[in-house]
Amino acid sequence: AQREAEQHAAARREQERQAAAQREAERQAAARQAEARAAAKADATAEAERREERLKAIGRQLNEEADRRDAAARAAALLPSSVSTVRRGRLLGRIDPNAELVRYAEAWARKIQLNLTFDAVREPASQPHTDPVVTVALRADGTVESISFVRGSGVPALDEAIRRVVHSQAPYPAFPSALARDYDVVEIRRTWSFDMAIRLN
């Protein structure tokens, strides 16, 4: 009987030892999983920070390029009349006494809206932004003289994409003879908005 009791006691001690070993193994496995999750989270955070820094650098570069272009356009616009004799027409909305100017601006807008231009702005337009107000100056032969932002979108990549869209569709139709008699350059100001396409209002 004593030997049997000793055997039972030994069996219990072995069971307890195995249970303790199992708990320790589970604890260590949980600790390793926690460390792995923490390391993965740290890696993801670091990668997100690196990506954000790259985007900021790109944004700064695009802003600097845009500022240089806009400064050049403003400088050209400020040339005295003795130097610049270009006849300029301006359409600040969609209504003007000059019907030829209105028709030309509508045709220009349709070319941008109806062509496959939305892909160029899809990604930056998905970011929170303000609808930009943009003035595009077109020469009589349909080439682009300048692009200036009355109000930027707040997303440098979107502003740059708008510039690319305008240039990608050039040259635009040459001025009709009735319009060319009055103007060498027309400036068309529109508000750009984006849903499933580009809208010029």
C-alpha cells in the first residue's frame, strides 16, 4: 500500500511537472508572438513615416516648380504695353457678351472633360482638397501660353496633375477667324471639380 501511494504521488508530481512545462511553453510562445507583432507594427510605422516623408519631398518639389512657372507667367503679364502688344481676351465664367469667346471656351472644356483625362488626377483627387480655380491662357494657334491657379487645391500633386492634363490635350483648336480678329490670347478661368470625371464649371 505504501509503494502504491508513492507511485500515485510520483505520478501526480510528473503530471504537475508536465503541466508546468506546458504552461511555460505557452507563455514563451505568447511572448514570442507579442514580440513579433510589436516588431511588425514598428516596421509598418517606420515604413509609413518614410513614405510620408517621400510624399512631402515630392510635394515640396512640385510646389517649387509651380511657383517658378507662376512667377514667370506673372512677370510676362506685367510687361509694359510698349513691350507686349498681345491682344488678350478674358472669360472669367461661362457668360460673356462675346459669343465666339464663349463657344470657344466651351469647346476647350469639352475636349478636357470628354477625353480620358480623369486617370491622371484620380489618385490625388481622392485626397481631401478644395476645388481649384484655374486660368488657362491659350494662343490663337491652340497652344498653351500659361496655366495659373487663382485658388489651388491644397494638394500639390493634384495641382501638378491638372497642369499635366491641360498640356496633354494641347494643341487645342485654333481660334475661329471671328475670334482671331479680336484676340491673340484668350484666358479661360474655370473651377475644376472631380467625381467620376473632370468637371469644368
